[in-house]
Amino acid sequence: MNLQELGAPAALWRRWVLLAAGRAALGDHTCEIRRQDSCAHLGEGAAWLRMRRLAGNRAVLWGHHPDLKPDVSLRDELLDTAPDWSYDVDSAHAVRDVGFLGWYAHSSWSSVPSHMPDEIGAMLAPIASDAVLAEWWRTTWPDATDDHLAAVLQRPDGPTLSAVVGAAAATRAGKQVARGRDWAGRPLSATATAHLRQQIHLQMRSSVELGDRGHPARPALLRQWAHVNLTGAPFRHAVCAVGVEQGGAFVRSATNSGLADAEQRSLDNVLMELRMTETDEKSGAWLFARITSDGRSATVERAYDTWPAWYVAPAAGPTMSALHAEMEQRAPGWRPAWAGLLPSERF
């Protein structure tokens, strides 16, 4: 089995929940969504697989099998290759008992070892695809109508489950479905959250702008301000605007110089008005801006998709929650690659 064939975490998780619900209806606990840690579990005895969905469209899949003996080379590869956040799922097994570790990020699966062992593929077989899962439900409850089976696979709730497995069994199955919906109730640890935020910031710094939005370097509003306020002294004034639409204020760069506080406040008002007028419903609003002056004229630079080198955050930088809100305002084609790492939950 090719790991990529499993699809995105949401699709794999849904199949896992549906298999767990079906087996629970039969009184079989070899596939379940575990209450204690919100992990999906598959297997019994010494052979098992577990999965956890994580924020930012990520997931971790890890397993053990008696025929997969983790040696020193495997443990070294885990430590060298797997991202730090993948160990947050089950640190007790991270480099000791796990014979396979897979993780999903950047719209792709990766794993150690890089080729999925046959033992892991065999355990994943019941949830390998929608077609396989549908066939299992069909053969397990052969008396159910096609419409009832289609309904339970599309919307597994009390009525649809009862129509296929019966009222008593539907109660057991429904508990698995409910736990499957609560996967986000176990947030990332503080360490993992900080690590993800750091990775997003690093990618923002190394990204490039998606395209020129066509705004002038010396807009009329800035020229008017310069005409009144320039004194012949040079200055630079950069701000981060992420979070402004949620009620926050501009966060000024730690490297700003040349302006008194009253002049900075006046220039912030200019930038706020510029941002409102320049925001596009498809390409969004700029995240950072810098106004520089040689004392005679002033120009503005804008960064819509990147964290420019000329902005130095005085603290930790923009939050993932505020960045998520900014990206939600854009059309998909105007979201930079790093936006795919942002959690759907707010941090």
C-alpha cells in the first residue's frame, strides 16, 4: 500500500470512525476512538496502529508489530527525520516500541521507514479506501438496504445507525461517532504549539510575494501627510497589521527610528486608512508595511504574503489565530504556502 493513497487526515479519520462504529455495534473493541487520549486505535495484542489528528491539517500515524523490531538505525532515523511535533502524540513509544511512524503535513504523508512495511499495510487495509469500508458494511449487514447503508456512511447518526444495526447496537456505535467528532478537544501541548508557530514564522520569512497588488509607493494620502509633517530629517516606520481587524492595534517594529511618538501615531492613522482602502476581497490585506523618508519625500512598502526582513517584532510576532483570520479573508489562490500549516482551531 502507498501511504499517499490514504488521503488527507480528515478522510482517513472519517473511515476510521466509521469502522470503529461498525465494530462497536458488533461488540468488537479491536477498532475504537479512545476516550482517554482522543486517538484512533486499530488492532489487538502486540499488533496495533494509532492515529491522532492535529491542528493545521496534520496527523500522526504510528504502530507496532511483533515482526517490526525497532533497532538503533530506525530510532536514529526517527530522531533525524520525523518532526518534533510527531512525538507529542505518545512520547512513551516515540523511540522505543514503534516500528512505524507516519506524519501528514504540507498536503503529503511521510514516514519512517520511508516505505510502508507490509505488516502496517495489512492493518490499514480495512480503512484503505471508501470502497473497502463500504463493502465491509455491506457484507456485515447484508439485510440492510442500499439506501440505509449509503445514509449511515454519509451521516452516521442515531436514526441512520439504527436502521442498519438496530437500536441497541446503534447506541454503542454512536459513542464512537461522538468521540470521533471530539478529536479537536485535545489541543496541542504548549511546546508543540510554540514549535508550530515558530515554523510558520520561519516560512513567512523565507516566502516570496504572490504577486504585485498594484498600489503606488507614494499614494496621495501619504503625500498629503508628508507635505504637512516632514521636517527634513530621515525616518523609518514599520508596522505589523496582523490582528487589526480583530480589534488589535499596529505593532511597531523594534527598529523604527526618527519619529516622535505623536508623529508615529499620526503615521499609524495614515497606514490604517491606507490598509482599509487597499484591501481586496480576493487578495486580502497587507500584513506588514514600512514607510521610509529621506526627509524630503516618503514612500511605503507593503508585504502581503511574507514577513519582510525590515520588520523586527518586539515580542513573539503574530499569533496563529490572527494569521488564520487574515487568510480566511482571501481567495484560496491568494493564500501563501505557509497558510496550509495554520490550525483551523484558534490559538
